[in-house]
Amino acid sequence: MLLSIESLVLLCIGFFVVATLYSSVGFGGGSSYLALLSLTLIGFFAIRSLALVCNLVVVSSSTYLYYKHGHAKLKDFLPFVLTSIPLAFIGASFRLKEEVFFVILGVSLIASAMALAWQTIATSTSHAERVNSYPKWFSYILGAGIGFLSGLVGIGGGIFLAPVLNHLRWDRSIKIAALASFFILVNSLSGLGGLVMAKTLELPWVETIALMGTVFLGGQLGIRISLKKFTPKGIKRVTALLVLIVGIRVLLKNGLGVI
């Protein structure tokens, strides 16, 4: 056991909150798990492994429930995944100056969050959602672009995909959340396979069991809030808030080195 009981309890509380919020809009919470773990653990491999496994617990159960309720159709999601996986590998092979890249990334996330939030204010109060029609090739190209960006940064990619699709009105908000969850699931499985192949998977068993159980409960709560309580605008507003928080953190910490 790497952590004291007190530290583990506090970490579990943080993970529960993150899992509940992120799962409500189809996200896994991986970026926030990394942030919380970095405050308590010093082992880089353990941090990456725990965050990835917890991410998988949340999005796998979310994807199943979205599918069970008819919001996740494989034929609609495959174009995004088929192009994102190889482009994620290509993106991971590029080396950019980190500070410049993270400044651009942080500003992009903040801008997309603000645009998505404005969309919920500018539209009418009707619960009906207007959906635009796009050709099939659009899904392949967008999946490739998001996959490439995900590979550059090293996260699942749903946090990029969801605000873009919501802004473009690709489909209903609940279906976009389902796609984000599935998108993260596939990319996270790929990342887990990479850790296993590289022999860098490190999972301290006490912390792993405690945190997996915690995010499972939080994820179950969050996805049920999404399916039963959230309106389309509610999903978009929570998505915008979470993307904004991550964008500010990326800009200030990774880009500008302020925090």
C-alpha cells in the first residue's frame, strides 16, 4: 500500500466527485484523475496506470448503459473510431515544443467551451434539438483529426470530440455523450494495451481496488443523472464547464507554467 488510510480516503472522495460529473456527459475523467494522483503519488507508472484503469471503469459502464437505452449505435460510431486509432498512433510519434503546443491546446479548449456555452444561451428554451446533416466522410475526417490531437496530448479524446460535435449539432446531445464515452473507451483500451506491451503497467492492489470501486459508483450515479435528469441544454452546459476547467488548467500549468 503506497498511501496512508487518510490520503486514500480523501483521494476516493475526489475520484467519486470527478467520476460523477464526467460520466454525466460521457467523459471518463482521466485528466482529472491524473491531476489528483499527481498530488499524492510519486510513481509515474502507477499514476498513469491507475488513471487509465479508472477511466476504463467509468466509460465502459457508461457505454453499456447508453447502448442499453438505445443511444449508442455501432454503425454510427465506427467511422470516428476507425480513423482515430491509426491517427492517434501517428500523433503520438510527433514531437512539438511542449509550451507552445499546450498554450494552443488550452486556448482551443477554452474557446470551444465558451462557444458551446453560448450556444445554450442563444438558442430557444425548447427541449427539441435541431440536428444538422453531414456526409459520411465527415465522420471519418473528424475522427482522424481528433485521434491525431489525442495522440499528441495522450488522453482519450472525448473532451475534444464532444464540444465540437455539440457545436456542429451533429446529433442529439445524449447521443454525442454516448459517442464520447465509446470514443474514450476504445482509445483507453489501446492505451492500456500499450502499457502492457511496454511492461509499464503498475497497479498497487489496495489503491487500485479502492479507486476502481469508487469511480464505478460515481460513474453509475453520473450516467443515471444524464439519462433521467439532464435536458439537452443541461448536458451541453456541464460539458462546457468541464472542458473550460480542463482548458484553463492546461493553459496555466502546462502552457504558461503559472500553477
